Amino acid sequence: MKSIIIFGASGMIGQGVLRESLLDSQIEKVIIVVRNPLGQSHPKLHEIVQKDLFDYKNIEDQLVHIDACYFCLGTPSAGKTEAEYARITKELTLIAAQTLLRLNPQLTFIYVSGEGADSSETSPMMWARVRGQTENELLKMPFKQVFIFRPGIIQPLDGIQSRTRLYRLGYSMLKPLLPILRYFLPGFISSTQLLGQAMLKITRNGYNKSILKTKDFYLLSLSE
């Protein structure tokens, strides 16, 4: 694995994945697709500023020879209709995935969903249905590998913060308790560091199932 691409690198999970990817000596090129410049500089980092994330024709020449995609882009469902939420969560994701599949059929695609996403697509919770629909469509795509990550509570490390104000408030209130909770309840709480490392490991070594939860991230952290 020499070249990877990250969508959502400005978000909390994406920042963690970006950090771990830049630290990984085996990765030679880290591409990030962002709407606005991150203002970060690194010899391995290649930033693509793309305002329209529903159309990649103008940058397709930069989306080739990629080994893995870490799709961490998402939006809160609060205040959105199902159609609005589905356009960002499902349609945008699938357009990016279809583009990458056409250009890199041997790519490993990892999608960050969420604990509670509903694969049956029948949940009374709108966000869970839409996430489940998105997961199911991705799992049908003939990439080399497709993995769905369903994290629950995530502890931001290394100075990383969520861009969502409500999440930041929640994390600040939980901050003193998170290390203790992670110790006693490792199956329920992960971290930005753990998620990033899990993505890199599963890309290289594979895994015995396609949908992973927090306990799986810990098992991956124990593997070589």
C-alpha cells in the first residue's frame, strides 16, 4: 500500500486517519479531497480542493494509482429532511465510490458509518436507514475489499477536535471519564488514533467480516 485517499479529512475521524497515514512509513502519498484548504503541509500530503463533491470529472487524472480510500465524510441528521440527509450521506458517497471504482478497481474502500446503522433499512430512525442503505450499496461494489466501520463513542486524541459544537461540548464533559471508560468498556469506546490505525491494518491484512464495530477495532490493534 503506497497511495491512499481520504475524504472528510477536516472532520474529527478524518483528522485521525490523516495523522496515522502521514506517520505510516509504508505510505508514500496521502491524497485528501477537501472543499477548503486545510492549511497543513507535509512531504507526503497532496491536497485536492474540490468545491463540487458530486462531480469529479475535472480531477479524475489525480484520482488514479490509489490503493485505498478512507471515506470519513459525514453530516449530522439533525434539522435535515430524509432527502437532504440522503443526498449528502448516500448520494455523495456513492458518486465518489463509483468514480474511484472505475479508476481503481483494485482499491480497498473503507466507509465510516455509525453504531446503530440499520442494514435492514427498516429502522424508524431516518439516519440509521440512510446509513444502512449506503452501506448495502457499497458492499455490492466490486472493489478489492469493502469494509464498513461503525464506531460508537470516539475519544479525540492528539489535539483533534470535532467541528460540531454539540459534539465538542459532549466530549469536553466526558473528557475526564473517557480514559477510565475505555479501560473498563473497551468494546464501546474507541479513539481517533485507534480508528486510523485499524483502517491501515485492515487494508493490509484484511479481516474476517465486512462490518466492524468498536470491539473489532481493538482486536485489530492487537494484531501485527
